[in-house]
Amino acid sequence: MRHPVAAVIVSYESGDHLPACLAALRCEAAETVVVDNGSQRPAPAALRRRHPEVRWIDNPVNRGFAAAVNQGAAATAAEHILLLNPDCELLTGLDALVHDCRGEGVAGSGGLLVSADGSPQTGFFCRRLPTPRSLAFEALGINRAWPSNPVNRRYRMLNLDHGSAREVEQPAGAFLLLRRDAFEEVGGLDEGFHPLWFEDVDLCRRLLDAGYRLRFNPAATARHAGGHSVGSLSPEGRQRAWYGGMLRYAGKHFPPGAYRRVRGAVLAGLLLRGLYCLAGGGSFSDAQACRAVCRSVLRDDPAPLP
């Protein structure tokens, strides 16, 4: 059943995943646009012929996930916008998400993401909004070394009953249906998050600040591979994107003192990670990347954003 939905798929070196993604989506969305963000291997002509319903936008360079989503959304007109990662394959229809988005004050609803073996991707498909403490734990590697700590359990909602629909603060942007009017009211995704990470978290925060509600509904489910495009980034590129997004989010939404604490945790985390790599726990290139990003954070020291 086709819904008044415009599916926006941002592809970056995603050719292996797009066939399954598009095949599962074909009968669900009134409009589908794939924004190829400067891939070295764009979608082949055969796949494009197989999906005449898709509008293909080919960017000559990687504009970043946020900019590509905004570009794709602007090229469509449907009442709802579906953010769908190219490595997501729908296992159900979109009925539950569309129904949620027609509720009073609801700006968006995210579905359940499962791995190839069918297990829920707990800790990813929905979270609470990050606090200064949860971001500090992320930056320092505490959540990786001790994932069951109380701060991480609350942040990643590790005790969530994934079988029940509910209101949440941060449904994952990998599979998220949004009301177009709400998305446009808050200005879409912030393109300053580049090339990826934290742009969907920031969007959720701004929607909630504007008085909207967000939901999670497991009646809509997708199989999600995850992380396929990140491997194309260099070690330094990954760290710049991750820590840069974290600091941009903290600068936008935390008071100056809290921002400085997160920044201090980022610097300490980079130092610890670099030392770990030099001690044999990682590669020399990773250690060099830590040093370069640390120097960049020290040099730039941006004030919290307005």
C-alpha cells in the first residue's frame, strides 16, 4: 500500500545494499529519491532501470548526510518524509509509523531495527537525548569498556521493552518517518554536522524543544546492516566526524560550563586512545589520527554555538 510518504535515501558507497532496500520499499512510498553523495561506485544503470519510480540525484562530492537529506526532502512534496538508510530493508509496511505521525503533536516515529539474525539492535534504534555526562562517558571510552554502567544504560535505554510502542526522545535517524511541516518548521537537518553523526540527535532535540512529540513503534521493522559507509573514511576522518559532531551538539545545546566539560573529556579520551594505540592496542595511524584531532580541538576551541 502506497502512503503519502517521500522516502529519502542517502547513498555513499552503498551499491551492495541498495537493491534490497529499494525492492522492499517499492510499494510503500509515493515518492522515492536516492541522493548519491559522491560515491566512487554510484548505483549501476541496471538498478536505475529496474526502479523507474526512483528519482536519482548524483552529487559530484560528498556534501554530508545532513545536506543530502535536506536536498532529497526539498526534491519531494509528500506529507511525510521517511529517512531510510540504504542498508535498511523493510520487513513490514509503514502503516504504524504513518498512523503515529497523524497523532496530536507527533512530529515523527521510528521503527524497530534488527540485525541479520533478527535480534533487536538494542541501544541503537532509540535512545534518550545525550547529557553532558553521557557524552563524557562516550568520549572517555567508559561506555565501551563498561557498557552496563548506569549512565549508559539510561542513555541507550538498555532496559527498553522493544515490543511496545511508546514515546521516546531519540528514535534512530536510520529508519524515521517525519511530518514534513514539523521538519521544515525547525529548519531540517543542521548541515554543520559533516559528514555524519549527531545530526539526527540534534534534529530530535530541536523538534522536542519546539513542543513536538516523538515515538517508537516496533510494528514497523527493518533489517539493518549498519556502518557500511564509515569504513570509507580514514581514521582521522572518522575521529574528526565523531568528536566534531559531539562537540557541535554540546555547543548548541549545553551551557558553556557543560560544554567545556565535554570538550575536556574529548581531549582526555583522545589522549588515552592515542596512548593505547602506541602501547600496541591499535595501529600507528590511529595514534597519529588521535594526535591530529586533539591538536585541532585545542587550536579551534570554539565557543558554544547560539
